[in-house]
Amino acid sequence: MACKRGALIVLEGVDKAGKTTQCKKLVQTLQQSGRAAEMMRFPDRTTTIGQLISAYLEKKSDLEDHTVHLLFSANRWELVPLMKKKLEQGTTLVVDRYAFSGAAFTSAKPGFCLDWCMQPDVGLPKPDLVMFLQLNPAEAALRGQFGEERYENRTFQRTVQQRFEELMKDSSVNWQVIDASQSVEEVHRNITNHSLNAINVAQNQPLGELWK
Ligand code: Z5A
Ligand code: MG
């Protein structure tokens, strides 16, 4: 019998919502229960394209807004062959940000509409589950000040949140909103439950195409 495919699980959310913390914990828990699981993150700053993005985020370089949007998308597409291979081999991928961050962040800039921002990512592997870690700005502020990177300011993040809310209206994507104000352990329990369900469902379904 062919091996059952892994699930594509994405964590999204505003700054400091706990995405990276929760991705790591989820991978650990899945591995400890004997399931093959790996973490990925976007942007993946290790590739040639990722290094261009990283320099832009660190404000070491300036890039035209459309150009950097397409680079973020290209950074996902360049990893698609690897993602598909791992999923086919039965490995569940836990992904820290994906195309939803791409569309939400660029469309928060003046002169960009959500639809244009989504187009370059149409057809990417479709996540079996997208968990949006919801955290209000006051609670996020308690987790530390914004850093030095681009986009790390309150007004911009508020617009990003609104764009995420628009994206969550799309019922073709399996969105789950997670209360990220709870303790790390409580959030983890919630995320693990949703993920185990998604893994069970995904193994009997073909991988979909995003926004198609
Ligand atoms: N971007 C884009 O424009 N286009 C794209 O296509 C993509 C991304 C993919 C870099 O992303 C930027 O790129 C980002 C979007 C843009 N810009 N912004 N803003 P990144 O993923 O590298 O950003 P990050 O800085 O790693 O992630 P983050 O959003 O700031 O944080 P997080 O991963 O959600 O949270 P965390 O690091 O797990 O936790 C933050 C702190 O809170 C930390 O001290 C934790 O210990 C603490 N924490 C976590 N959970 C809890 C709970 N439950 N209670 C209390 N404290 C907690
Ligand atoms: Mg993070």
C-alpha cells in the first residue's frame, strides 16, 4: 500500500502572536508521538532569494514594493518541489507564515489590492489547516517592544490584521482562529487538537491547490 501523505499545516497571525514558539512545540509533540513532522518558515532566509528578502526586512537594502512582493512569493515557489516530496513521503509540514502573510502585508501598503497580492501564490500547495493566532495589540505589546525590522509598527500591523480578516472570509481555506492570549501550554493543546484532526483527514485526500 502507498504511504499516506503528510498534512500541510500553517500558522499565521500578527507580530508576536507566538507562531514560531507554537510551530516548534507542535513539531516536537508530533515527533514524540511517532509521526514524521518538520518545520518550515517563510520567508526562508537561507536561499539566494531569501537573502534578498532578509536584507530588505533588516533595512539593509531597499526594494520596490511589487518587486519584494514577488520575491516573497518566489521564495515559496522555490521550495514547492521539496514540500511536495516531503508530504508525499508522509511527513507533516508545520509552516511558520505562508501566502496569507504575503497577501496581508503587501496589501496593507498604499496602492495595493488584496486580489493582486494573492495572484502570484495561486496554485501553491493548499494547506490542510491554517491556524490564525489571534492576539490584540495591547497584549502583543506586553510581549516586548517592536524590533528594528521593517513593518514592525502599530499602525501598519493594524491594517495587516484587517487584511487577514478579509482573507479569513474565504471558506475554501480551512481556517481556525486560535486565542493566542492563553498560556503557551493552553495554546499548544488547542493547536495540537486541530492538527491531529487535520492529519487524519489529509491522509485520505489529495493535496489541493491554493486559491484555485
Ligand atoms: N512577510 C511578508 O511581508 N510577506 C511574506 O510573504 C511573508 C512575511 C512570509 C518577517 O517575518 C516579516 O516578513 C514579517 C511579515 C513579513 N513582518 N512583520 N512584522 P518573521 O516570521 O521572520 O517575523 P518574526 O519576527 O519571527 O515573528 P513574529 O511575528 O514577530 O513573532 P511570532 O513568531 O508570532 O512570536 P514568537 O517569536 O513565538 O513569540 C514572541 C514573544 O512572545 C516571545 O518572547 C515568546 O516567548 C512570547 N510568547 C509566545 N507565546 C506566548 C504566550 N502564549 N504567552 C506569553 N508570551 C508568549
Ligand atoms: Mg516568528
